[in-house]
Amino acid sequence: TQSKLRAEQERLYAENGVNPYAGCRPVLLQMPIVMALSQSISRVPELKQGHFLWLNLGIADPTYILPILAGIFSFASTY
């Protein structure tokens, strides 16, 4: 029954033109870049004291605007 279910699911994907692995690609591309940026900001003293737009890079975002925007853009890129 598992193979029959898997075959039916693949047929359903093929009929509707859906690639189930397409949603992972943007995240796999974005995560190493985001991790490298956060590590470089936390380890380099000059970057900790820097400013970007309205944010001080050495402290967490008090308004949570950037995490919300990151979530929205990640959802939009996978949608």
C-alpha cells in the first residue's frame, strides 16, 4: 500500500505540475549567507559597533521588524 500511495502521489504532482522539492531551494541558498553574516557581526568588534538603517548591529532588534520582514520574504520566495 505504501508503494501504491507513493505512485498515486507522484501522479497527482505530475498532473498539477508541482515539484515538492522546489520549496527547499531558496532556504538552502539563504541559510548559509544569513549564518555567515550573523557570525561575522557577532565576532568582529568593528561590526558590533556599526549601524545599519535604524539598527545598532551589536544589540538585538527591539521592534522585531527585520525578523518579520525576513519571514515574509522567505514565505514569498517559496510561495
